[in-house]
Amino acid sequence: MTTGEEEVSAASQKMQRNLEKIEALTQRMVDAMTRKRAPNLALEGPGPDLYMSTANAYMRELADKPSHIFESQVKYWGEAITHYMEASHTLATEGLKVPEDTGPKDRRFTNPLWDTHPYFNFVKQQYMIASKALDDASKGLPGLTQKDQQRVDFFTHQLIDMMAPTNFLATNPDALERAVVTEGESLVQGLENLVRDMEQNDGDLLVTLADRTAFDVGTNLGASEGAVVYRTRMFELIQYAPLTEQVHRTPLLIFPPWINKFYILDMKAQSSFIKFAVEQGFTVFVVSWKNPDATFADVGFEDYLESYLDAMTQVKAITKVAKINVIGYCIAGTTLSLALALMNKRKDTSVNCATFFTTLTNFSEQGEFIPFLQDDFVDGLERQCERDGVLSSYFMSRTFSFLRSNDLIWKPAIRSYMMGEAPPAFDLLYWNGDATNLPGKMAMQYLRGLCQENHFAEDGYEILGEVLKLSDVKVPLMAVACETDHIAPWITSFSGIAKMGSKDKTFILSESGHIAGIVNPPSKKKYGHYTSPAPLEDAKDWKSKAEFHDGSWWPRWQEWLASQSGRMVAAREPGGPDHPVLAEAPGIYVKEIVKI
């Protein structure tokens, strides 16, 4: 057999193996799809009311200002046809060149072929022209409420992002080049990645963002030394081992959000907020929440509030003090504010001071969540909760992903399914994918009473026999918000803190977003922060008078908390006579996986 014949034979055998792989993967995909949950159409798109109001608005525009509609159409077709003619002329007279590309730069189109190859450049420019036309056509429709207009804008941009040429194999030069270089192996591996994600989600497609094999909670994440010293159906209480000979007398109890796992504050050692706090001489406790299953269907906000009070009681008992300091992060900060208001009503002075991380308590401005906080979507969630008993982490992960669809859906999908690459070993993305369920009752109480109706910031939120208002929060506090946070916008967070009744309030604005702005250790010297002498009344005035500081806000918080934490005492080891060690940190709840 000649060398050429050997190469043909090897290529033939490789093709045969790939065909066999594709056949096996296709069967696995079919099997996974048979396990797919029954669809809930209310969660797949906007309700009919939005379609009707948008259609009516468009028809009103057509009737009242037909010239405006006509001008928009003529502008689009004029730009599209002009570009087509320019591309055709350039190709005919100058060969494989592209016409002048004056369009805006877009980080999705970084491959040089988008600018140099006639085919790819034509596809890109036509997409950009069509995108702008669609965006312009959807804006300022007469008769729409502000919320409906924001929803139309959101869904329009979802369509625009979805139809990007980078999302399709035939119009993605990176994927095509990769397929040629690997002789099609990348496409087979991409199909394997696709099938793997469908199998892991029982037929639903949720792209894996991080390498699941690169991290192990308790080994290279959530590995700070400590012990579980108390456990209930709702949570485990972890006390961390001291790293100093003496500690402040007043202990610190951290309430993390239960939408994800607590170890966001105990990532790698060099970026662990918990380790930092322990190193500063604080006795640190953290609540690790149970990942709910269907038996938690009737667990409500009141149960979480009772758990807050229970955890505080245990920390006081273990450390033998009358007052403690507390932190609440995101939804846990919202609930902490409710707990503090409740304690104020009950004359309970157990909390000495409180810190809030990216916390929303005033929902008068719903920001980017407007599309998901209207009745059509929330009603759909309620029906799903009634069916499952809980709000599955699948729906929450998907919702948060669509807020940043290019970064959290399309880009990872391209990398995984078209390029055939393994997901990166990125700790924050691993944590992001380690989501938990929410009890059905609690989820609806939060969405209806707080997010939609905004009772806590306005007429009062009724729970556990009390009507609670933001003005009932009166302990000294520090709040940290993040400048580019799309989950808890800093101005909205500021507005809630401003309504609290505390006389001693400090506000810090960190650079970056919801996670990176909080998990921002001093050693990285990455993001700075703002402080301001202005009163906590008007956010824009506060920012206009703010001073920027290089580096993390952590040392500033540490100094403030130290001033609130009393004298130094001998370091405390985890547990005590009435609180034996039940497990080593990070405990067992954080490792539980509950699929719904």
C-alpha cells in the first residue's frame, strides 16, 4: 500500500469512527429528550397581553404617523440594498475585497475574516443594519406603558442577539476554521458537549459554564478550617477556626443568599472573604442553607426569618455574648433587613451592627428584572411551583443568564458546541452553576409581596404578626453596592438604605458587578471604591460628591467593624459543651444536589 493509500485509509477509518460516535450521541440525545420536563409556555416568552398591546401600539403608529413607519422601512431597505450594491461592485471590480466598513465595532466579530473576507463581512454588515433597524422600530411605540416598553426592548434585544451570525456554523469563521483544522473532530466533540449538557439537565439545554471536574467544595473551594456546630432542617451553622491568638469580643454572623451556595464568600484562599475576616481577629460564623426539595413546598419567608433569629441565638450562646454583628448578602440582606425590623418591633437588641452586600429592599425600580416581574411570568412561576413544590434552580439559572445572554448563553454555547472546547476552569462560573432550588411558598412571597408590590418600602410587609417597614431598621449599618451590578443596581440599593431608620449609616460603592465587586480581595488590587460625605438621601448627589479610592473596600469595612466589635479576648475554638462539632466545614448541606 502506498503512502497516499495509507493516508486515505486512515482518513476513511477516522470518518467511520466519527460517524459511529455521531450515531451513538444522537441516540443519547433522543434518550435525554424523553426525560424533558413538561413545558410551561408562560416561562418561554411574554404573555399574550404584551403581544396585543405592542400590536395595538404599532397599528396606532401606522394610523397616526404612516410616514414615520414608511421612512423607517425605506431607511432599512435603502441601507441594506446600498451595502449589497457596494459589496457586489467591489467584488466585480477589485476582486476579493470588501467595501468600506463604517459600522460599530462588536467584540463578537474579532476574527479578521469578518473585516477582510467578502462573504463574512457582507453577513456581518447586513446583520448590523438589520439589528439597528429592528432596535429603532421597537422604540417609542405610542400608548405603551413604561414597563411594557422596557419589556419590548428586552425581548427585541434577545431576538437580535439570538440571530447573530456567530451563533450559526455556516456563518461563524472561527468554528469553520476549527472544523477544518481538526478534520471535523471539533464538531463531533461539540455534539458530545451538547449531549452531555442535555443529559445533566434531563433533556433541557443549559450550557455548562465551567469545568465541573476542576473544583471540589471543601478541597479547593470552601476550604477554610471550621466546623458545623448546629444544624436544623433549614440550615447548618459553621464556626470558623481562629487564625489569631485574640479576637474581638463581638462575633460576626454571615447570612449568604440561598439562591446559590455560601462558599462565594470562601472561594480560593487568596480571595476568601471569610478567611480575610478571620485573619482580622473576628470570630466568624456563616449559615449554610439547605438545598430544598419538594418537601419544602410550604416553607415561607417566615421560616427563613425564624432561622435568622435561631442562628443569632446559637451564636450568642456559643460565644457567651448578648450582642452580635451580622452580614446579609443579596436576598439574604433583604431578609436580614426584615429580621432587624422584626427585632426592633419586639425590642430585641441582639444585633449590634449590620452590613449589607448588594441588597435590594426598595423595589419601586425593578431595573433589568422588569420582564420577569410582571404577572404573566410570575403567574407561570406560581404554576410551576405548585407542580414541583419548589422553584427549580433551572429556571433561576436560565433567567439570570438571559440578563447577559451574549456572555452567559451564546458565547459559552459557541465555544462548547461549535468549537468543541471544554468549559474553562473558572471558580466563579463553577459557583454560578452550583445553584439551589427555592421553596415554592417563599419564592412567591418574595416575588409578590416584595418585588411586585413593594410592601416593605411602602405600606409595610406583614409577617409573623407584625407589619414591618424599612424605617424599623435602626441599628448602625454599612452597605456595599456595586457600580455595574445588573442584579441589584446600586442606585436602587441606595434608595432602600436611605429609607432605613438607622442614624448611623455608611454607604460604599465598589467598582465592578454583583460578584466581582464583593469578592474583591486587597491582594488583587483590581477594583476601587467610592465613599462620599453627602447624606444618604439622593444617589446622584451622593455620587457627584464621592471620592474614589484605589483598591478593595475590605480594609475600610474591617476598620469600621472593628470599631463596632468591642475589646479583644482569647480566641474561640469552634463549638462548645452544648454545641458539639457535627461535621468539619464546609458541612454536608453545601454538597447536596437536588434536581427538580
